[in-house]
Amino acid sequence: KQEVTQIPAALSVPEGENLVLNCSFTDSAIYNLQWFRQDPGKGLTSLLLIQSSQREQTSGRLNASLDKSSGRSTLYIAASQPGDSATYLCAVILSGGSNYKLTFGKGTLLTVNP
Amino acid sequence: ETGVTQTPRHLVMGMTNKKSLKCEQHLGHNAMYWYKQSAKKPLELMFVYSLEERVENNSVPSRFSPECPNSSHLFLHLHTLQPEDSALYLCASSQRVSETQYFGPGTRLLVL
């Protein structure tokens, strides 16, 4: 059974700081990995999707890396802003028959202080 | 939020009530999903529909009954729920299964 762990559970940083969020998964036979953002009481917004054959994806100030063999991904946020405050969720899809089933971590609650 | 919409946004119901949650996607996608998000637990996949056929029923109690009349609409019919069913219910869609999923804003459900 695939399990996804995110560390830390919560993170508070001053504005302007660069930061890294971590995600680990137990089964390395993944199809892809996604990072989402969730604002309080709201739905999820997809940030980045990394296919299993890729090592990283970038979008603006965000960079996500994937190391399948070690079962790890990181989300790097450069020059953080108060508007980045949200919960960040990592999710993976396993290869094979059920390649639609996203398994989520519990998320990292990020607070960026002005 | 215009891509995937959910109604109602908030719902309070008693354990003997029957209600339905509605999801509509305006993205031309072929797959739709229901998720449950409880406090301090990871999101849990409940149901998956691809081309209006159910492809996943993730051991969900029968008091939750999904319906997908067409590729743009997804319903979750609720009856005789329990207080532990209180949660945020999220709908999502994707062009095909395994591709990027786009989420609606969710329905916050409270069962008394």
C-alpha cells in the first residue's frame, strides 16, 4: 500500500525566504507525482506535475524535483510571499492498473509572515 | 472556480435526512472523482468515473451513492449519514484518468 509522508507538518518563515517542502513515498513504482496548493476551506489547485521519467518541473518561483529511486520529492519556493501561505499537498499515482488513484500526504501548512 | 463547480458549498443535515451533492465541470473532461477530506487525515478517494462508467469504488459505505448521468455532471447522494461523515467533499475532473486533476471548491458537510 502506497503511503505518502510530508515533512514538516507546518512551517513558518519570514517574507523573502527561500524554502523547501519535502514529500516521501513508500512505493517507487509511480506513474506521476503532483504538488497541490489548498487555501483554507477551499479546493485544491494543481501547481506542478512530474512524470515518472522526469527529474524536475518549474513554474515561476516554484521548482519541484523527483527522485523515484529514493522515493522523494521536494518543492522549492523562491522568494516567498505572504500570498504563498496555504497548505501544500503532495500526491502520487502508482503505475499499473489503478493509474487514476491519487494517494495524498497530509500536507504542509505554510505561513509566510510579512 | 468556473472550471469545476460544486453545490451546495455548505450543508447541515440530520442523520435521517437524504441530500445530494452536485458537481459540474466545464472543461470537457472525461473523468470525474469524489474525494473526502476529514480533519487531520489525507484526502481519500471515494469514487472515480471515466466516460460515465464507474471504475473505482474505494470501499465506501453504501450510505454514499454516486451518480454520473453524463461526462459533465457528477452527484453524490447521501442518506442516513453518521456524524463521522462530516467532512469537506471535493469533486475533481481530468481529461483522462492519470492526468492532472482539477478540483472544485468543495462542499462542507456537517452531520448532526
